[in-house]
Amino acid sequence: MGIQWRDLLSPVNVDDDFCFGQVLGMLLLDSVLYGLVTWYMEAVFPGQFGVPQPWYFFILPSYWCGKPRAVAGKEEEDSDPEKELRNEYFEAEPEDLVAGIKIKHLSKVFRVGNKDRAAVRDLNLNLYEGQITVLLGHNGAGKTTTLSMLTGLFPPTSGRAYISGYEISQDMVQIRKSLGLCPQHDILFDNLTVAEHLYFYAQLKGLSRQKCPEEVKQMLHIIGLEDKWNSRSRFLSGGMRRKLSIGIALIAGSKVLILDEPTSGMDAISRRAIWDLLQRQKSDRTIVLTTHFMDEADLLGDRIAIMAKGELQCCGSSLFLKQKYGAGYHMTLVKEPHCNPEGISQLVHHHVPNATLESSAGAELSFILPRESTHRFEGLFAKLEKKQKELGIASFGASITTMEEVFLRVGKLVDSSMDIQAIQLPALQYQHERRASDWAVDSNLCGVMDPSDGIGALIEEEHTAVKLNTGLTLHCQQFWAMFLKKAAYSWREWKMVAAQILVPLTCVTLALLAINYSSELFDDPMLRLTLGEYGRTIVPFSVPGTSQLGQQLSEHLKDALQAEGQEPREVLGDLEEFLIFRASVEGGGFNERCLVAASFRDVGERTVVTALFNNQAYHSPATALAVVDNLLFKLLCGPHASIVVSNFPQPRSALQAAKDQFNEGRKGFDIALNLLFAMAFLASTFSILAVSERAVQAKHVQFVSGVHVATFWLSALLWDLISFLIPSLLLLVVFKAFDVRAFTRDGHVADTLLLLLLYGWAIIPLMYLMNFFFSGAATAYTRLTIFNILSGIATFLMVTIMRIPAVKLEELSKTLDHVFLVLPNHCLGMAVSSFYENYETQRYCTSSEVAAHYCKKYNIQYQENFYAWSTPGVGRFVASMAASGCTYLILLFLIENNLLQRLRGILCAFRRRRTLTELYTRMPVLPEDQDVADERTRILAPSPDSLLHTPLIIKELSKVYEQRAPLLAVDRISLAVQKGECFGLLGFNGAGKTTTFKMLTGEESPTSGDAFVGGHRISSDVGKVRQRIGYCPQFDALLDHMTGREMLVMYARLRGIPERHIGACVENTLRGLLLEPHANKLVRTYSGGNKRKLSTGIALIGEPAVIFLDEPSTGMDPVARRLLWDTVARARESGKAIVITSHSMEECEALCTRLAIMVQGQFKCLGSPQHLKSKFGSGYSLRAKVQSEGQQEALEDFKAFVDLTFPGSILEDEHQGMVHYHLPGRDLSWAKVFGILEKAKEKYSVDDYSVSQISLEQVFLSFAHLQPPTAEEGR
């Protein structure tokens, strides 16, 4: 029946008062005890992330009560003279607002090796309620470290910060109740819905359960996800996930919001939705925001703080910073080939004497026109328009200082090494350099970049000298690169390697210790039955009678016990009652101290001697009897007489010895069981790197870089077999140390090693094969360990137990044994157990004639040949493990080569065609853009040589995702990208850009259509295609355990760059991307921007003919972004065909020779940036900011003025006194526009304005209404 509730407090047996209730009570006590220990350890030793409490925190009233600390009123001004000099760059703080966050002398120093590195230095900053404060800085400037300290991720080294009056080092629990955080990367639960996320975080912040539903409903409305309330987060698009993250930060009335790059990776429409959301929600909240989009900082930031090298460089409104750091207006002129730069310069200086020539590079002239000369602009522009053809000016324009320029100038002032031409130039500089090179004019005029440094050197070197390896040399080089990658992983993850070695050794050593201790075979020795064997004990006795004999016996008892060192104790009352009472008082100690007792009582004329014993001791009955017998013997024969009582078991019979020897073979069972347990953990480690590489797409990028499937996996297999060999050899040492004869004598060391290595050969490919089922390394390790335990120990026990004759399931045991042969873990367990049993049985049965007789009598079988197929031979297990390794490798190669998917594709081809036909018939037929139609016509009717001479041709490429409602992600796109061309693929989230990239790089197969890279089809020659392309995926496909230099060296080898050139090639790439200071740091320590640089470097290295860059500059600061543009531009100029996707229109204008805007999987327009702007947009873009005093009234007056002066003008955007207008009309001239606005500037209190030609972004946004909301990220 087992335990019942009524038995909960009842003892198990009469000899013990221990009950099941005590077990439950101790478990409950343990849970409370360990809970308290965990709470204390978490508070005092939070680890890498978290603010530690003092060891005595639990006795502090502030910990339990949490009263806000009063912040001192006005802090004393810092007397540091350097800071006083810098005060001019810090705008006066608003006096009428409350500071939600006060940062005072905050510093953070990290210990890197033996050196200290200051990430934040003496930061002083106030952030106010009702404002959005934007924190800017280059990658590594200290922004994320500052936010991490404010959120309690780690403690400051020195200084203080107060949030809502609470100090971050002591009151983090109180702070977090009103703190909302939106991290840089979405941290969401894949299987929770939108509403469940909001409900969960509202409860965490302390909102009552009754108020939660209404709060969640309101927040869904605020973030615009009402129709997605019941959708799980993994099905949301990137923009929706960011909205949810911001909703989580806002929920429950968070007073302080910390938003780390909230719009990173979002398209223009989604970004604007987030901007509107934040503007609506900023009242009564203190909002801190970081971003790498300068237009976002300009638009959202009430105050902007810029950090560099861990220090705050300036702080104020965007207008204040532009006035301090801006040089004025930038006038940019695009030159015709017959341009007269000297004449232009004379004309400019004639009208604006203090104008300065900013740059004359490529096809562009750039002048700085001071702000104080704005009244002269109208005359200058009128003259330029009049003499435009005479001077050779293609076009010209002017713009005011941008936030990006402010950011770059601050960085340049802090770090003079940033004085690089590429950084200083506006984005259009790249465009016009490209145009100039298209015009094929003088190289000095075109500004062709000097190929003596950076990527230019690499490109130059590759063109002139470097011949890439091919054939066997390339395969050997790739094999070596992959082998070194695994070696680096083992070197960096040394703890895992130590576990691989120690876990098997520990388990087997403990098992052998237990076996040797518990199963030694020998005849039991003689045991003397005296009280002395139990140490000093108490012997109670009673003499209730008065007879002389009883008195004599009690005296003899005292003398005998004292002589043996025992303690006699006379009991005057009832002896049995005394014993019961002492047992109840002393508990378990009574059983150790009191083993025997005696009573001498008179029954008539006789004296009755009674011996009593405590049955907790095995031999107490005989010992008690021996004590009494000795008393009687001494009484009869004198004081020196005694009886020695001993227990001497009989020696084992020959039959018993034989049975014991047969049981000796069962030791193999224990060894096998423990070995399987250890190997379950060891084998699982071989999947960790494979899962990690696949999860971050590093494996795909390696395949795209040209590595063959066999090279990738066989190199990993070789390293893992070597890693497996080490613990296998050490196991042999352990077996030898414990003298396990079956595995170490008679030449069986080699047999044992063969068994272990064959297991490694079988289990490692199985672990590789199973990595496809997991998306996270930790999950894979845990679940594969469980799988190994079940497939090893469970099957081994099942078969072994069923073999026992008494169970009567021997036939089923044989059947299961054959079925389980496909499992390497089962084979290892059975092989080790059978090998040991066979050895011990053979040794005994051949040891003597008696042994041989018993073996024959009891039908004990053994095999002379240990590799025999039948039991107990191990032949079938050895053969199975050898075959399994080959089978699993073949399956692995089939999966990696998509042969199974191809077979499925062939079988489902008819259904796919029918699905496509149905989708096309359901879709409305829309008129196709003429440029797109012309491109399709050229592609579908190619010349014979076009396939060979065109790097990339896409022909009617389509992709359908088969789901409940089939999704047409890419719809019959056709395109040709020529050498030296950079093609931009633009589109909103869900337009089909990333899916297109996945098909072109072989990650996914197209549903219909095809593409050709260097004349090779992606559908059939994906291996040859991958040797010709470089790929930078949307998310960083990097290996955390390698350094940046090691990553580039690895990919250089994969590309086939000869070993003698790899060093120079890698150095050039590092220098060109400004990664030299970080080259020898592990990738896991890189900032987001540096990771994107490295990803781009990997795509560019090795001279691939076609380069795919999927949002390469995401997360980069403006400096890094311009350096990236420089690198990509040089690659393009060297003749590469580049396809790039980006959410930055400025980036597309800077780099792209042609671009297409993709909507719902189709190209809606195609052409050069200027062609698209001319075709889809005309007029000018006006941005103006009205003074803050009397802002609303002045703003309305200005808007009325614009509507009246520029008929047909469209108000595109309005935020915080900033208006953005589209001024239509081809008749408007720069002079006219500037003349009108300059006159209106004072009248309508306009602080700042800029006029520019309509931007590419506005063309892009004009297609927004065609793209419906989608939940398919990246498709």
C-alpha cells in the first residue's frame, strides 16, 4: 500500500521512532534554509552583474523600510579649471523643472587583465522630468556602461547617482519600482503573448492585480498593438517587438525610462511611429535615450549630451550645440567635367568674403558660409544660378549644420586621430566621387582614394599579385582553418575541456572505489563476543532477592565488569522499568551505551539469573549469555576461570566460491553503468559549438565563404576525436591503478581503447546530427545529456534485467538488444559489461578442473574470441558503433547538402506551382513601373555572354512560405548587377529583402525562378556560387570565443588567400575598419558597432566577386558608419558587385549607383538615387525650428506664411516647434527660397532652418501605403 496520510507521523517499526513526517519536515526546513542562504548570497555576491549589498545589510532599517534619501540641494561647483573652461559647451539647466536623475561624479573602472580601464570618468549630469535627454557617443564611449550603472546591472567604482531621490548603490529595489528599461536587443519570452508580457511586468512593478487588466488594455492602445494582444512575441515583426519592449518600459506608470537604441534596425515608418509614441508619453516622465541616428536625436532630444572616452563633452539643446560646434552653412556644388573651381571660389568670396573652402575632392566643391552672412546668401545664389553653365556647375545646394556634424566635431576635438577625410565629408561626397569616376576624368579630380592603406591596399595587392588557392591546396587550407577554430574554442572554454576530462574520471574512480570496498571475496574472520568489542558500556543489574547466591553472583559481576573496563550499575527498583525509562530519556545514545543487563532474583529457594540484551546490536544475545555463563563458571571453578566465546563462520564451500566468482562478473555491470552516466555529459559537449554556430548564423557565413560541408564537419570530428582520446587514455590509467584485470591484462588495453574510440566515432556524429533540433547551446547540452542517459542507462538496464531467468523475458531482451544497436550509448554499456563478464568467466572456468566442472554443470558460457557475435562476445556492438558513425555522418552530409529538401521539393513541385498560380490569380494586377519592366525585359532576353560577364543575375525569383495562409515573400524579381556597381535593396520590414538575401546565399531555396552568380546557378551549383560571394548578414554571425584577428585570418583561409599574404591582408582590413585597437580582444567584448565592422570585413576579405551586405551599419556611430562607407566604396571601385540593404537613406545615397524599393516582395521602382528623386519627387525640403518662447503662436503664424508663400506646400511632420515641409514646384530657385526665408526669419521667430532637395527618404516614404503590416520579420 505504501505510505498513507494516516501513517504520516507513525514510526516505521517498533524499534525506531523515525517517521515520514520528519522527512517532510526536514525537506521543508532545507527549502527555507537554502532559500535564505540564496537570498543572502545573491544580495552580497551578485556576480558580474548587480550591485552588492554590505554583508550586514539585513540588519539595516533602510533595507526593510526603504525611505528615500534627501539629495543635497545645490551641489558645490567643481573647481577643476578644465571643467570651468568647458562650461561654455554646457547649456544652462532649466530651473523650473525637477531632476528625475542626478548623476554626481560617477566613474566606472573595469579590470582588464592586469590593467585598469576607465569606461566612465567623473560624469556629472542632471536629467529632467518632462524631457527626453538623448545620450550620444561613439561605440565604446561609455553610454551603455552609464545606463548599466543606472539600472543596477553593476555598481559604480565611485560617485553617486540618484533616481527619484533614491541612491543607486543602496536603494535599487525602490528605484526599480518606478524604472522602465528598453534594452538595445529585445528580451522577450517567445511563447508569451503581447498582453501576457505587459501583465507580467506590471505585476513585477507592484501594480495591484485589480488594476492590471485596465492598465494592460490602456498600454496596448498606447503602443498600437491592440489587434496583436493575443499574438505570441515570436510571431511579431521587428517594429512590433520594439513597440512591445517600449510598452514594457512604460507599463505601471514608470516615472523614469531608459531606452537603449529603441529604433535600432527599424524602417523609416516604424521609427516615426516610435517617435510619436515617445513624444506623447514624455510628460511627467524622465526619459533617457541613446541612438546612433542623429536625425532622431535632433528631433526627440530636448537636451542632448555627448560622451567621448568615458567623459561628458557637452550638453544642451540641439540648437545650442549647433551654434557652439557648427561652422555655419555648407554650400555644396557638384562639378561638371569642364568645371572652373577658381572662378567659383572667386565668385563665392566676392559675395561672402569670410567664406572658406571646406573641401575640393572628387566631383564636389564644398564651402562653409558663416551664419552671420545669411543676408548675403540671396545674391550669391542668384549669381550662381545665372552663371551655372558658364562655371561648369552640375547642381548646388546649401544646408545648415546637422547634429551629425556636431557629433563628428566633438569626436574630432577629443581624439585627433579621427581627423580622416572620409569622416569630414558629407554623404553626397561619396556619390559625386562615384559620378566623377563614371565620367572617367583625371584621378586627382575624382578623388580616387589612395590605395596605400586600409582596404585599398588589400584590393590593390589582390589585383596585382595575389592568386587565390584552388583545388586540394584550398581544401587543406580550409580544413586547417576549421581545425584551428575548434582548437581556439577548446582553449578559450578550458572549463568545459576540464569537465570533459574530470567527469568520466571522477565517476569511474568513485565506482571502482565503491566496488572494491563492497565486494571483496574472503572467508569471514573469527569474532570474539565480549563487551570490550563495544567500548565502555553500562551494565545495569538488580538483586531484588536476599539469597547468598544472588549476592555472590552480583559481586562476581561487578568484579568481572570492572576488570574489563565496563561500568556496572545496580538498580534498586524494577530493572525493566528502569531500562524503558532510560531509553526514552537518552534516545539513540542508550543503544550505544547499554547493550546487556542482568537480574538475580529469588524464586522460592532457587535463585533465577536472567540475562537481558538490547537487540540493536547484532551479537548482543550471545554476548549477554556469555556474561552470565562466565559468572556461573567463576562461582563453580574459582575467580581465574573463564569462558571465551567466539563466532567463527564456516569457510565457503567450493560451490559457494564458484557462485561468488560468477557474481564477480557482475562488477562489469557497475562499471558500465557509471561509465555511461559520465559519457552522457561528455558526449553532449560536442554539440555546443555546432548549435552556437548555427544559432548565430556563423556556420552559414562559413559555408558562404566557400568551405565544403565535408571539410567543415570532418575537421570538427577530428578535433573532437582527439579531445575524446584524452579522457579515454586517462580512463585506462584509472583501470590500471585499480587493477581492473579485464581491461588492463592479457593485452586487453588495446581492446578497451578500441571500444572507447569506436563509441566516440559513433556518438560525436550523432551529437552533430541532433544539433538541428535546438536553437540554444544551453538547451541543447541539457536535453542531449538527458537523451544520452535515457538511450544509454535506461536501455542498458532494460536489456540486462530482462536477461535474468527469473524474469522470464529473455526473448524480448534479445529483440530489444538488436533494436537498441542503433544507439551508441547502449552499445558502449553492453560492450563494457559483456567484455568484463566474459573475461572474468573465462578466467575462472579455465583456472581449475573443479571450476571447469561447475561452469559445465551450471551452463556458464564464455567466448574465447572476445569479438564473437553471440553473447557474451562484443562483436555486434563493435560493428554497430563502427557502422553508426558512418551512417550518422552520411545523414549529416545529406541534410547539409539539402538533398532531403531537394527530394521533398521535387515531390511537392506540382503543389508549389499550383500554390503560386493561386496566389497570382488572387493578387490584383497593378501597373508595373517602366524601369522595373525594362530591367525584366533585359534579363529575360539576355545575350549569350551576359551570364559569364555579369557578376549577378536574378531571373524571376520567387519565394512562398507554406503555412496556413501561404505567404508570397518574394514575387518574381529580376535584376542584373554589374561589376563596380553597388545596388541598394530598400524596403520596409517584411518587404522581402532578407528572404532575397537568404535565397541568394543558399540558406533557403527559391520556390521558382533562379539566380546566377558568375554564371553558376544558385539552385544547382550553390557550392560554386558560395566561393564567389561575401556575406554580411543582418545580425552579427560572429564566434564569441575568437578574437577579431583570428576571425579574419580564418575567413582569409576559407577564401583561399595564400598563407604568406594572410597577415598583410588581415592587417589592412583591420586598419581600414579602425579595428586595430580591438584586434586581439575576444569578439564577445566588442560593442555592437565594432561587431558590424568585423562582419563587414569578413564579407569583403578575399576578393569575392559579389558582396551582400544586409544592413551593415546598424548600431554604428556616425564616425564608424563613414569609415564603413569608405571601405565599401573602395571595394566597389575595385570592380566588385555589391548588393546592400539599409534603413539609412543617407547610406544609400552615399554608396548606391542604383537601387530598388521593394514592397510586398516586388520592385516598385528602380534606378539611380538621383533618377528616383527626379522621377518621384520635385521641389525642396524645408525644415524650420521656431523659438521656444511663445512657440505655439509663432509656429501657427509661420505655418500660415508658408502655406501662403509656397502654394501646394505639404506639412510632412511637426514635433516640438520643428516643422518639416515639402515645397513643390520646379520653378523655385535656391536664391528665391533663401531670400524669402531669410526675410521671414526674424518676423516669425525662426531659430534655425535648412533647405535641401527632396531626399531619398521622402521618395521611400511615398511607397509606405503600399506595404501592409506584417508579422513576418525579415521576409
